[in-house]
Amino acid sequence: MELKQLEYFIAVAEELSFTKAATRLFITQPPLSRQIQQLEQEIETPLFIRKARSIELTDAGEFFYQHATKILQHAEEAKLMTRRIGTLQQEFKLGFVGSVLFGYLPQIIRQARINNRDFKILIEEMDTPTQIRALKSGLIEVGFGRILIEDPAITSIILRREPLIVATPLDHPLVNLHRPLQLSDLVGETIILSRVHDRPPSYLPLLTDAFKQRQLPFPEIREEGDLQFAIGLVAAGEGISIVPSSYKKIRFNVVYHSLEDPSLAASINMHFRKGDSSPIITSLLSIIYDLYDHDAITHTKESLTNLVS
Ligand code: BEZ
């Protein structure tokens, strides 16, 4: 039984006329009648009652019509989905949280485009929970963020820990210290933090704990706007900020100071579907680790084979 026969049968069943069905199908009547007869012979059941001036579906014909329409619909869906998967294979989409844009992301994307010319690499800013949903529904292939995810369907790895630094206005007294800062230097300050996707930065709990452990009063926190906005408020003298060190790229009339404690760091994490061993994921990981090695960035390189198998 061929799909074409089903298509012919459906046309005759809906038009209840061989002449009209033949016109609809852009064929002549004799081959149409032949195909319907062959179908009836194959099924070994009459599908139509042929009268002098009209035709009707038999009960078996009615039953077959319900199934034939579904089969054609499924075949069409299979064709469309397969075509979509075929196109998707040529696209590789990454999700990232805004705060990793100041790190190596631009270099990684540029290199990934050079190394994987067969793929169209697309990027979209989204928070981590959205990345995880997008990974599961196949909308993205990889996500980069600042929090680790525990999900049986997702591999989530720490790529590196980025030291936190302090941003102050140009004329702030801390500028005169000319040394790495300690948390005790920040007591009494107002700390301005960004609030992106209605969430405070991932490292806020780490900071709170660090002040608590040192028995220092926690500074006043103001959470406002996006990353650049927070730095803009610092430049305006509204307070100071604590940010990942890659934010140094935001040159905005502020001075950046390192912190003495290396444990004060925000991680950069990568998420992908568990077991996804597509070559482009392996390629991305090697690009990232090569960049780290080139710049002598400390990282815990995990075996690529272990990660994607
Ligand atoms: C990084 O700065 O280390 C980084 C940023 C985005 C994606 C992966 C790594």
C-alpha cells in the first residue's frame, strides 16, 4: 500500500465522485479508478458501493478513511520534523547569563565559529533555569552560567572560579590604600549589586557567609539594575560594588581593587545534556581550556572524554 493510493482514496471518499476527485488530484479518471481497485484488492474488501450515478463509502471504507487520514497526517508530520532536525543539526545555540559576557565568552564564540564552519552558532542571553529548560527541550545545546545545577538529565561543570574584586569611585578613600583589600576595609560601606532577571548575584550568599565568619557587620546592600547600571552608580559615588574580576572591562570612572582572600570567587559553569557527545561540545571545551592555558588561568580541567561520555 502506497501513500499515493491513500491520497487518492481520501480524495474519492471526500468528493464521493471519481470525476471530481480526479480533477482535484490533477489526474485522469482511469488511473484513479485503477488505483482504488488495486487498493480494494490488496485490502480484500470493497471500500465503495458503486451505484449508477453515485458512489458511497462502505462501513469498511468509513473505517479505512479514519485511519488513512491519520496515516497521511503522521507522514506529513514526520517529514516536517525530520526536515527541522536536519536544519537544527546545522545550528548550534548557546545560552549564557549576562555576567559571563565580560569574560572569555566573546573569544570562545569567535574561535568556535572559526573551528566549526559547518555550524551556524547562535547565542542568546537567558538565566540559568531558562537554560536548563531550553537544554531539555532542545532549544539550546550548551548553557553558561554562575550556578551549578543538579539534574539527572544535565551535566553541569565548573570551568573556573573568577576572583571577586571591589569597584569604588575614583575619589574613594580606599583608593589611597594601594594594597589588596580585606573585607574589614568594607565595613560601613554601601555595596551596590546588580539584580538581573530579578535575582541577586550568585555570590551574595558567599559574601554574607564571609562577613559572618569574620564576625564583621554586613554592609548595607543595595540591589539595583543590570551590571553596567550598578557600576554606573558606583562611579556616581552612591557606594562601592563587589563584582567578578572580568568586570574590569567596564571602564566607567571607577577604580577596581583586588581582594586579599582568594576564596572570594564566582564560578563560571557550563551545562549541557548528559551524554551529549556532539563534536562541537568537545570543540568548545578544548577552546575554553586552551584559552585558560594560554592566559595561565587556574582551572580544574576535567577529562573531555569523561565529560561527554
Ligand atoms: C570564562 O570567562 O571563563 C567563560 C565565559 C563564558 C563561557 C565560558 C567561559
